[in-house]
Amino acid sequence: MWTNTTQQLVQGVMRHGPDILEHCQTSDDLTQYVSRLQQEHLNYPIPPQQVDITNWFIPYECKTMDIVDWLYQQCPTPEIRERVVEELRLFAKHDMIPVLKTMKYVVDTLRANNVVWGVGRGSSVSSYVLFIIGVHKIDSVKYKLPINEFFKGE
């Protein structure tokens, strides 16, 4: 999903056709875009102005899974579980639990299709939850990386 200005949307549709709109959103006022659609009698969809993170295109079983319970089941020790509880509190505070479900789906899909992705990058490696899901391969507990590196200022 890309965020675009209205002008970028218009240019993209003119260059690539309306199918790109399912992959776009805009933070601008759509008045100019809608006006152009009407002037040219185009029946193109209007992209959303905000992304609904609970309605991403992932299978139903991924959307409805209890990711929190699944993560708890992956904890080998009480100390790890304590870290996961702390991280999940922060993910929930930032309304990012649905993102975890999507990340699990993405990682599972990559694995199922033998696609290789990076070992770890940036502040995400300080999240043990993302390590459990498989987003990266850096054990933040082993290397004593504080979660506040991922949630700056927490």
C-alpha cells in the first residue's frame, strides 16, 4: 500500500490504468481526482484516504487468529513470556496487533514459497515478538536489546 498525493494518483492512473488504485491510498483531498474522473467520464474507483489495518487482504484464518495466544505458546521460559507480555502491551497501545497477524501471514507465505528475506534491519531487531514471528533472525533477548529501541520513547 502506497500513500500518494492526488496528483500522483492521477498520473499513475493515466500511465498504468485504474487497477493500481487497489494498491494506493491518498492523504490529500480527493476533490481534484474525483473532478477529473467526472470530466473524463471515467468509472474508476476512489482510493481510501485511510488504511483500515483490520481489513488487509489476508486469509480469513489469519485475520481471526488469536496472535497473542499463539505468541504466548511460543515462549520457552517465564522470562521470555514476560518480555513478550511487555512487547504486546506496547503493540496494543499503538494499535498494532493486526499488523502482527499480517506479518505472520507474510512470513509464512515467504517460507512456503522458499523466498529468502533479510536477517534483520533497523530497530525492528529489538522486538522479540517479531523474532518469534520470523520477521528477522536476531534474538533480542540473547543480545539484551531493549524494546524501547523499537518503540522509540517508550
